[in-house]
Amino acid sequence: MFAGELIADAIPPVHTSDTIQKVLDRMVEFRVRHLPIVNEEQFLGLLAESDILPEMDAQTEVGALGLSLVNPYVREDQHVYDVIRLFYEQQLSVVPVLDIKRNYLGLIPINRMNEYFATIASVAQPGGIIILDINNKNNSLAHMSQIVESDNAQILSSYVRTFPDSTRMEVTLKVNKTDISNIIATFLRYEYDVKATFNNSEHEDGAMERYASLMNYLNL
């Protein structure tokens, strides 16, 4: 997935002739704390809500302000992981996307990233979740897949959590079966440390409600 594929066209950028009030209204409308400033197609920087809230006159044009703009962006051909890094490191609510000539193409809002993660993690699909505690030398996804597939199941998504100053890691598998008892038994037979399991067959509706609530909270 490339950054350009995640652009949300509904949120327009800020222009230097826009007033502070117009910018604040737009931030409230789209539930973001940052908006890019664009001069025609040229990206000038990222305007933060905290930059303009102290200003007394809401009718002042953005171009008249002495702003120290931050300049984070990704190119349209960069991987989605670069987008995630900017969201995380700079605590942004949007990430601007530029072409190779630094022309502004659009932005990626945080809720778009949430939707992307929900898709790649197969959140909406029913199934079981298995968390394994393993040594990093034994991190063979191929072998884990063989164990899952031996019960006529498939891994829908997986991710790894590492720990500082440790050779241990936590591997989370989402599989497409709600009855995962046989899969768990096979992992134990191969001496995997099964740290936790979750079966959402009985609580699927509640899980989806909690997920929807989380998305609403993140979009505030």
C-alpha cells in the first residue's frame, strides 16, 4: 500500500487568504487538529490548531501570521509505514501527500489510517485470536501457518511485538475459525508457549460495537 492510495479528497487545504475563523471551522468540521497550507499547488507547511488559537482576531488571514510551520509530509510513492511513522513521531492528525516535485496532492487523516488498520487486521471478520510467546530465533511464520492450516484454517492477519533487552517476542495470529481448540492443542504439542487466546464466536456483536466506539473516539 502506497501513501497516494490513502488520500482523502473530502478535506480541502488551507490557503494564505483564509481567515483564522475559517480554518478553525474547517478543523471542527473534519475533526482534525492540523491542516496543510497550500499556495496554488505548492505545499507551504502544516498548520496546527495550537498555532492559531492564541490569536485574538479571528478574521486575520493566515498569511499575515508569523507562523513557524512544521513541514512533515510523505511522497505519494512512499510506503504506508512511513505515514504511520509520521503520525506516531509527530502526533499528527493528518499527513500531507506530495508528488516528486513537492506539489500538494492531498492528505491522509488519522481516521483513514484507522480504517486501513481495521482492514489489514481483519477486524470485521469472525475468527479466533492466538497470542504466542516465543524466542526470536524460533520466529517461523511458515511453521505457524502449517500448524494453522493443518486444521483447515488460514491466518487472516499477524503481527509481532518485541520487548527491549529481551530475546522474547509476542506473535498475535488472527485465524478464520472460531473453534481454535485443535489449533491451540497443536501449538502446545510443538511446545509453543500459548500466552492467550480469544474466540469471538459468542461475542462478535459486542466486539464490533466496541470497535465502532473506538473509531468514534479516535475521530473526535
